[in-house]
Amino acid sequence: KQEVTQIPAALSVPEGENLVLNCSFTDSAIYNLQWFRQDPGKGLTSLLLIQSSQREQTSGRLNASLDKSSGRSTLYIAASQPGDSATYLCAVRYETSGSRLTFGEGTQLTVNP
Amino acid sequence: DTEVTQTPKHLVMGMTNKKSLKCEQHMGHRAMYWYKQKAKKPPELMFVYSYEKLSINESVPSRFSPECPNSSLLNLHLHALQPEDSALYLCASSHTPGAGETQYFGPGTRLLVL
């Protein structure tokens, strides 16, 4: 079964820390992997999309890496701020799943001032 | 304009009501999606429209009826819903249904069925 797992489920850090969120997937045959942010009761905001041929993508303080062979991706957040507090979702587009995104359960991040 | 809009933001309905959710995008995207999200769970795909035609129906009960009147607009018609259908309903779009495309999500409609 094609699944996506995110660890940890919740994370609380003081402001200014660098942190890493983890995502693992069960099948290396993927088209791409996407990281989203979701604020409580809101829609999803796309942060970074990594195609299967890429190793990493960067946007501002965010850096996402992809290791297809080991079935892992990490989202690195530098110099965290209270405004980064949200749930971060990892979603994988498996080659055998057509248009479907397979989501992880998310990591709920709290950055304390 | 990279925005997907959804109306209404909130909806409360009884089990005998008929209501509709609306989603709109003006990015020229030709793939549109409906997702359902329960509290503290990831979104679950319901329907995919590709070039205004229904391409995926994830075995959704018939009390949910999608409609794509044109390339910018996606509706979800609701009838005889159950309390367990209460959730956040998210619409998304992508340039094409192709594999490499980013999906852009709207803010969602929070639905409560009494």
C-alpha cells in the first residue's frame, strides 16, 4: 500500500531555532513531492514542490530535500518565527496514482516567542 | 492571480436541505479537485475534473454531486447529507491534470450538518 508518514506529529520549539520536519513514503516511483502549510480552519498553502528528478528546492527560509531511493524528504525551516506555527503536510504523487496526492498526517508546529 | 476562491466560507444545513458549494479560479487551469478534510486529518480526494469532464470519483456517496459548468467554475451540490459529512471541503486546481503540476488550494468551506 502506498503511504506517506510524517514524524513528528507535533513539535514545539523556541523562536529562532532551526528545525527539520520529516516525511517518508513507501514507493520510490513518484512524480513529485509537495510540502503544504495549513493554518487552523484554513486551506492549504503550497510551500515547495520537488519533482522526482530534483534533490532539493529552496524558498526563503525553507529548504526541502528529496531522496527517492530511501523514500524520504525533509523540510528545513531556518530561524523559526511564531508566524511559522501551523500544520505542515507532505503530499506525494505516486506514478501509479494518476492525479491523486497521497497526504501524510501532518506535523503540527508551534514556535514559542 | 494565483487564487482559488470558495463560497460560502461557512455553511450550516439540515439533513433534508439542498445546498451547493462553489469554487472559482481564473488562472486558466484545466484540472479542478474537490477534497474533504475532517478535523486533524489530511485531505481526502473526492472528485477530479479534467478539461471539464469528471475523471475521478473516489466512490463518493451520491448525496454529493459535482458539476463543472465551465473551465473556471466547479460546484458541489449537496443533498440529504448526514452529520458525519460535517467537514472542511477544499477545492484545488492545477494547470493540467499532468503529473508534475502544483495544486493550488482554496480556503475551504466549513460545513456543519445538523
